[in-house]
Amino acid sequence: MPDAIDLYDPDGYVDGPPHETFERLRNEQPVYWQPMPDGTGYWAVLRHADLVAVAREPKTYSAARGGVVLEDLAPETLAMMQDMLLAMDPPRHVGYRRNVAPQFVPRVINQLEPRVRTICREIMRDAAERGDVDFVHDVCAKLPSQVVGELVGIPEADWPQIHAWSERNSGGQDPDFSSGYSEDASNATIEMAMYAIGLAEQRRAEPRGDLTTLMLSMELDGEPMTDIQFGSFFVQLVTAGNDTTRTMLSSGLLALLDHPEQLAELRADPALIPGAVEEILRWANPLHYFRRTATRDARLGGVQIAEGQKVGMIYTSANRDAAVFRDPHRFDIHRDPNPHLSFGTGEHFCLGVHLARLEGRVFFEELFETFPTIEQTGPARRQRSNLNNALKSLPVRLCAV
């Protein structure tokens, strides 16, 4: 395998994911050792079946030991991440998730549909007045900011700041968002966590019927949740809720603009939208990877993985695996079955899956109902990141008549 392959370099994702390289590696070296500039490296897991195997063996492949990003974090930053649900291992993960999961089951999430629809209609009215918009920030970013803000009980005046922190937190490899990956992203995480600690103090004094009050009443490791632990959970919940949904919506429109015949089908039959949302998630999954760390020697995909080595679960590759998806490089809103891994699998299957699907369905229903014509007016720009598979701008003209 040529040394020229570099799956880590964020510059390699600016023009789009390296799908040709992923496909070649899936066929020739599906668990691929990728050196990193800091002198370490990781095993990139590229096939669907191998990724599922890693995700479903948390005793062998730990989310907690090194966190979920490829970079080795400073001890204090890693400690904060380890209080996030996405970086916990069983049994700690199971116990903590059990406490909060009832708030994200379909019965509860479905009750949010009227409010989500109202928010979408308000967003569309504002967009109609403007006409020419950056679809990523002027339209898509507003839905998760409001939905998550209301769920968690964040004052409306603070939503823009929360969104800015979220972008810095996840956009640290892109100079448009950050001056340096680890430093600026860590600073944003700390600033957001400090805000959450202040919010926790307010809710302890004046409880409300929001998710913040509920979480503060829960136990973690057999003890009442501390404000610092709440700060870590808050960072994960708010960042994930903002960034991944914004990416799903903006990448979804771009995919449909690039496939106008399928966009026309959705306009003619909105019942097809849920299936289209699933294909959008497969085609343009919001996150390229999550990391695990081997807790013991293991064998995967024909290679030996040593205890302590990093393992990157590359969702962007697994979602195009021809062993699972027929004609995997074709965007197809009718694809069925569609066992994509964009929500993960196993212990860490996305807690917000039902909310994301609700937001996606209602958003596109209202978008197509409001705007008979949507025209792209300039090139889309992608985020420089090997973690976030995101657009940072998509100029469009929205015509309501």
C-alpha cells in the first residue's frame, strides 16, 4: 500500500471524503494502520462488519480509556470527556444511560412534533423574507439551536453563544472556526461547561420542567450528579444536538439539489421523506469516525491489534461498503434496507436518534411546502476536518412563489 495514503490529514476532506481511497482499502487492507503527525497512529476500521464488531465489544475496544477523538488529550480534558455519555464504558455507561433514556423514547419525542413544526415554520418565514441565504447557518442551524435550547432550558438570549461554542468545539481543525485544534476546541469546551455549571446552580435553586432539572436529579456512580459532571454531559448534548442536525439538514439539501429527479419525487410524495432522511444520513453521515482504544490484544480484519493502540471506526467508509449496500455510491431515497451506521450501533447507539429523525422529517416537509423553487447560487464549502463531515456554507435562493 503506497505511503501517499493519509486518512488523517484534514486537508484530504476539504473537497469531500476520500471515497475512492476508502473503497480501495476496504478491498485490499480493510483494517489499515494510519500514522499521525504526533508520532502515534491508529487502526482505521473501514468495513461495515468490522466496525460493528468493534462497536459491540466495549470490553475489548474502550471509549473511555482514551476518549473518542484520535488525538491524545490532556489529562484534564480527557477527564471531562470521560464524564460524557459517548466516552463511558459499561457498566458505567449502561447505568447512566438508563437514567436519561426515558426522555428520548419515541413516545416522548413524538410529543415534540407540534413544537418542532412551529419552529420550522418560523424559520421558513424568516428565510422567505431574505430569499438569498447561506442555508447552513441562516436556516439549518436555527432548528437544533431552538429545539435543544428549549429541551435543556437554555435562555433564548444565550442560544447564539451556545451555537458559537458548539462550532468551535467541533470545528477545531478549520481555521474559519478556530485558531488551533486542541487549544481552541478545549477552550470552547471549558467555556461551555462553565456556562452549564452556572445553569445548574440556577436550576438547583429554581427547578423547572426541563432536561437540566431532570439530569441534576439523577445519580452518577451511585452519587448525586455534581455540577461539574453535569457540565460534561451538557457539552456533549448541546454540541451533538446542534452540529449533527445542522449537518444532516444542509448536506441533505445539497444531495437533493445534486439529484433533482429525487427532489421532485419528494415534492410529489412527502411520504418518501423519512426514507430520504435515512439515505441522507448514509450518504453524508455527519461524523467521519469515533475512536476506541484496545484494552487487550485482539485480532480484527486479518491484523493484530495491540493493547493500548487506537482504533478509528470510520463510518464514512462503512456506509459505502458494497458487501452491505447495493450500488453504494448511488444516492437513492428508495434504498431499503438501509443499515447505515451514522447513529452508531451497540452500546453507544445514538440516544437522540428519534429526535434527529423527527427534526429531519418535519424540516424537509416544511421546506418543500414553503419553497416551490430552491436554487443553489454558489459552490458549497466543506469544513476542514477528519472528524466532522460537514458543510460550512451553502448559498441558495429560496423562492416562496
